[in-house]
Amino acid sequence: MIEGSCLCGAVAFEIDGPLSPIQYCHAARCRKASGSAFGTECAARAADFRFTRGEENLSVYEAPLLNEPPAYKRRFCRTCGSPMPVEMGNAPWVVIQAGVIDSSVDARVFRHIFTGQRAGWFEIHDELRQFEARPPPEGRLPSDEDMQG
Ligand SMILES: [Zn+2]
């Protein structure tokens, strides 16, 4: 069982199943939403995920569509602003900002995406794979391979 929560503790969630590997997303929207150099994203199957507390305290922001669906969507605690797990379109998984997970997890960071939008003041100093923009469809989170175990 993996547990997570927001900064103020009003909202909490649980995940029964595996997590995908973690990716750093340097897209401008992820930088703004996180206030940091990149978003730190992983995914879990929607069927394995549930909020255990504070669902009534959540808000959703859906940004205007840029190129292709699904729309960029953020869910957050209305009290403290922590980003909370959210579904993207009709996909059967939720995207989780890894920093809100409380449990210790085995998932590891495996790549950078949207490095074409990377902040000029941030340099990448690791050997992880980099994608200028969105990875090809077969490489998006989570692939079946990612979700095994
Ligand atoms: Zn909160």
C-alpha cells in the first residue's frame, strides 16, 4: 500500500498497485504548476487509486488545449495548494506528483521530457534519457511494461 497526502493534511490517498517509473517534465506548464524546475511525475492505475480523505477539498484546473487532447489538468488541495493525483482524459490511470507520496517507494527517475522548454537557469547533470518534447505514444506513462510488478 502506497500512501500520500497534501501539505496541510486535509487530503489523503492510497494506491494498491504498482507505480510507474518517475519522469521529470520540464514543460512550461509543469514548471508553473510546480513552481520548480520541473514536474516530478509518475502514474498508477486508476483502479488501484482512491482518495481516503478530503475529496471535497479538491479543485481542478483544466488549461486550454494546446496541441492535442487530453487537456492539461491539475488537481490541488484548496487549502494548501499541493498538487494531488489527477486523471488525464479517459486514460485508465492517474498522474501523481511524486513529492506528495509519503510512503517509501521503489520507483526511480528514468527520464527527462520536454527538455526543449527547460528553464535556462537549470542544467541537467545526469545521464538519464532526454526527450525534447513529448515521448512517442508507446513511450508515454504508463506503458504495460512500466506497470508490471
Ligand atoms: Zn492541503
